[in-house]
Amino acid sequence: MMRKRIRASKRAFGLWVMALVVAVKTFGAGLDSSVQQLIVSVAPDWDASTGKLQLFEKTNGAWKASAPAIPVLYGKNGLVWGRGVLGTDEPGTHKQEHDGRAPAGVFKIGTIYTYDPSLPSGAKYPFHTVGAGDAWVDDITSPDYNKHVTIPDPANPPPWFEKQKMRHGDFAYRWLVEIRHNSDPPAANAGSAIFFHIRRGPTRKTAGCTTMAEDDLVKLIRWLHADKHPHYALLPRAEYEAKWKAWGLPSPQEAAAVMP
């Protein structure tokens, strides 16, 4: 009798472990507890190119909005699953190079790239001033795909450099806030060079970045703190409503200002 009980207990434990594994695969483990700043944007659906964005900070274990919601633009062809800290293993279509879609999921915020020698006054965040030798590689065959590189001699660049060098003097790229999609590590052809940057107009859609008015972007840059491990969550509404709790995002009620 005792042996039967032990075997039954083992079977029950095994079924519990299997259920837990399925739950983790289905819903993900959620945001790491170190994430204290979260940029949230919710699109109406997968084909949307416009939405709203809001900044949240965690206070006493709860997400609180730090600023009013602002309008943003996404990829000209809408959204598609990206490769970040959450969302990478979701079923469905995933981002590819030149597909004109913004990656959905949750992503770390990386370095800020700028033409200026410093960030806007009051900002304190890791940044890099773009020089003549800087490039962001979008060649899917390159070992440096989706990476920032600096060549040693801009006066004698390699053949690939001209097409992949970072632009100079383009107002929309004055501030490039890195969204670390497909970065840890990069997968060939899974999409590259995803940033927050200045919009080219109130209705000008992007190739996959998230854009906004310059004043709003500057406010975002001033708000960022590296020690709070900022992340970006971008999802269509239906996915957000299905995943917010398991992923540790603000509730739809807390994020009501960005819900379409």
C-alpha cells in the first residue's frame, strides 16, 4: 500500500512538473525583478502603424505611470513578433530584414547614439557620439550583423562601409535610442537597427522603428536611468490583454491611456 502511494505521489509530482513546463513555455517567465522602468506601447492590431506610448516606473512593487501618453508611429506594414527578452518564442510570423514591420515583444533598452557631444541637459545614460567611422551592420551574411561597429580608418573604409555607415546630419537620427531587438545574440535575417528616434512627420510611418515628436523623445531620454534597467514592451492590444499578467506588465487598467 505504501509503495502504491509513493508511486502515485511521484506520478502526481511528474504531472505537476509537466504542467509547469507547459505554462512557462506558453506564458513566459515574465520580466526580471531588476526592471524598474518600462516603456509601454499598445497597437490596435498587428497591421497598425500608429499607437500610443507611456512611461512607467515600479514603486513599492507596482507600476505607476510617470508621464502622459504620447502618439507614436511603427512600421509601415504594422507589427510582427521580434526577438527580445519576452515574445521570442511565440507562435506566428517573426520579423525579418526589410519587412517594414516593428518587432513586438519586450526588449532591453541599449545605448543612445547621437550626433551631439552630449545628451540633452539633465540626461544621464550611456551614449555614443556617432563619428565618421561608425556603422550599423544590416548585411545578413556578416558576422557583425545587427551590431554597431567602428572602423579604424574612415579615410580608407572597407567596401561594405558606404552602404552601412550611420548617417550624419539627418534630423530624424539626432537621437537614436537602441531597442535591443535581435541582439543577444543576433540571428541572421531576423531584423536589425531598431531604435526610438524622431519622427519625420505626424503620419510618416517607419521601416520598423518606433518614432515620436522630438520633444517627447528628449523627455524619454531624460527619464531613462541605466540602474533601473529600462525595457520596452510593444504589443497589439489582444496580445497585451492576454499576456500582461504573466509577463509582469502594467494591467490594462493601469495602461488605459495607451490602450486603443
